[in-house]
Amino acid sequence: MDIESETAVPPALATVTGLPSLGLRALTDVPDARVRWVAVSELEDPTPFLEGGELVLTTGMRLTSGNAAAYVARLVARGVVGLGFGVGLTHGTVPAGLLEAARAQGLPLLEVPRATPFIAVGKAVSRMLAAERYEDVTRAFQAQRELTRAASKGPGPLVARLARELGGWALLLSPSGEVRHAEPAPARDRAAALLPELERLRKAPSSAAFSGPHDHVTVQSIGVSGRPAGFLAVGTPDPLPHPAHTIVGAAVALLTLQSETPRTDRDLRATLAALLLGLPHGPALPPAPLRVLACAGGTAVLDALHADPAGTRCLAVPLADACAVITPEPLADHVAALAADHGPVGVSPPAERAEPGGLRAALGRAERALAAARRGRGVVRYEDLPGQGVLGLLDPGLARAFADTLLAPLRAEGLVPSLRAYITANGQGEAAARALGIHRHTLRTRVRRAAELLGRDLEDPAVRAELWIALAVTAGDDAAD
């Protein structure tokens, strides 16, 4: 059968009776029955207004020696835990017939002195109930904190901590029902008996609760949707009270997070493998066409992406003084606007294929656009840089072949970055050296060597035009030079 959830454990009638402030006097034996509420009634038959578990208070306005036994019988049948009789008003003492009926039928009977208002009894019980509920909430909070700490060490420590918190056993099961972790170890023998419940939960992921020969068992599926990623089963000697259900729910949530994280890591590793192997797609890579954004905002941009739904469709990585974001073409404007709130942004042209070389080249172009954006504009697209319209007239394949052939001798000696700075500075050696962070004599030596390798006069405007085209086509390749 299902386990019945309870809130706070109500105070025992004996505990209420023993409160010095109330001055109650037990006239019969007082068992450990629990007082769920206090009800005041002068009706001859108050049971239609009771649920059971109440301490009923009365001054006996309608009680006589003739109806006392029937009155007590109705209270007992309703499940009342006790009767408090107020003396000094209608009756100076507790009527003998009522006392006799209470003793005969096993109804605890208390004498309430004239000085104790009935409302004082109700407030006392309410305070005890509130204190118990507060203790339950505090215990649940502390248990959840301990579970979170244990979860940082893995699912095994989490399961072990849960079993200790509940004072029972706990099992973490695979989707097929195999035991992954058991606490204590002999609890793994209980897994076979859970298989029928697991079969039902596979069809409709939720939870199940039932009573076994020696304990009460609760089983919950792990995962956010679809086929469960596993199951958590716990067993305790007594039915789980409400705080314990909260603790189990926290454990399920932590295990669900742990079950989902490896999937994310697996997708990212698969994407990395696809890129390294030159495959066009990986499960975590946004679909082509893609743009690469170079963002001066750095980690602030990463935080903004994390908080925006678009971030789940982008890949981002911090750079030395910026960050790079790979985003699907349709989201480029939105992501650029997000990043622009934290600093200048450079946007690459679309990369039609998700390949390492193409994305690296796109980053280089985004960084060139960022350099222009740092000079006063929020977002700069590479296509809007001076001269990019000319490149758009060229066949990409032929232009790349021309550039690779022309620059091949320079790449062998690592001279492409120096030549790029020299051409960008329009042959001004001082400005180019300053951009590279080297001495002008060092740059002059490198430029002279580049001219020797190319066999061309770098002062010739036509030669510079060819070199500019080759360098523009291969923008982003410097890191490999």
C-alpha cells in the first residue's frame, strides 16, 4: 500500500497534560496518543464536527448522569484522543458518571481548572505543533546541505549519506535495475524484489511506495524526461514522514543533475573529436553557416550568454583580452548585441563549414573587425572593413590557392605576421614595428628577408596590392605561421 505522508509529529497527550502552565490533572490513565488539534464544544454530540485526533474541551453544559456514557462512546468512536473537562462553571467537579464512563471505555479524562482558559490549552498545543514543524524544516534543510556536500564527491557518497539521514537503506539502480551503489552493502540483495516496480516506472516515470515484510520502501525514477536515467530506492522501518520525503526529493534532484551532466560533457567531447578529425559536425556544435565573434567584454560576455536562451546554441571560449563566440548565423545579430553591452565586438563573415581551419580563419577576421571596433564603434562586421568588397568579387577557392602559393616561402620562416604588419601600415616601418612590439631595425631585417624570398620589390604598388589580397584571404592563419 502507499505510504501516508505526515507533517510534523503532533505532541503527545501526556506531554500536554504535563505542562505546568496549564495545571491540568489527569483523572484516568494518559497514553502516548497524539493531539492533532484542540476543539472546544458544548454540544451533546460534537462528532460531526471532528476528524479524530482532537483533545475536546467542554464545561459539560449538556451533560447529565443519563447521557454521559453515550457521550463518551461517541467520542471514542470518532477517535478523540482525550476529553478536558472545565470545572468551576457548569459543574464544580467532574461528574461521577462521566468519570466512570471514561474509565470504562478508555477515554483519557483531564480536569481543567477554573483558572485555565480553554484558549490557553489551544495555544499551547499550537505552539508545540509549530515548534515541531520548525524542527522538521530545519532538519530537512540541514540534511539537504549534507546531501549536496556528499554529491560533490559522487553518487556513492550521496547514497551513503541519504541512508544515514533516513536511518534505513538506499539503492542507486541503473535503468535496467542493476545496483550501482548500495548503503549498507547488504541492501543490494533487495534489488531483485524491486524489478516489478521498475518496469512500471519505465513506462511512466514517477515514484512508487509500498510496504514490505520488514520495512517501507519508496522508489523514484531519476532524470528529467523520457526514459529514466536510473532509479533511487530507499527503505525505512517506519513510513516516511513529510520531512523525509523532502530529503529523498533533494537526493533525486542531485542525482538527476549528475546524470544529465555526463551527457553534456559527452557531447562536448564528441564535438571536439569531430573538429580534430575534420568532420563537418559535432553534437554540441551549432549548425552551419556560423559566425565567429571576437568580444572585448571577456568573461562578462560569457556570463551574459549563460543567462540568455541563445547561449545554449553557442560555443564560447575566453581569450587573452577578449572572448570568442561561435554562433549560428541567424543568432549572430542577437549575440553581438548582447556582447556589445560589455564592450566592442568584431564579427566574422559566415563560415559555411564547421572545420578547424575555417573557424580559425573566421576568428582571425573577427579579431581584425574587433580591432576596428575598438577605435570607436560598438559592433563591426569584417565585411564592412575597407577593401572587403573587392575580396567578395574573387572566387574563394582560387583566391586561397593564390594566397597559399604566394605566402608559402614566408610561412616557412615565420615572416607572415611581420609582412602583414608592414603592409597594413602602408610601408611605415616605425608604425609596423610598434604594432608588433619589436625594434624597427628588427622589422627592417625581416621585411628585407621577405622581399628576398618572394623575389619581389615591396615598394611596387602592384606587388603590395597582391600581397594585401593574399594576406586578407588568409586572415586568421597567423597563429599557425
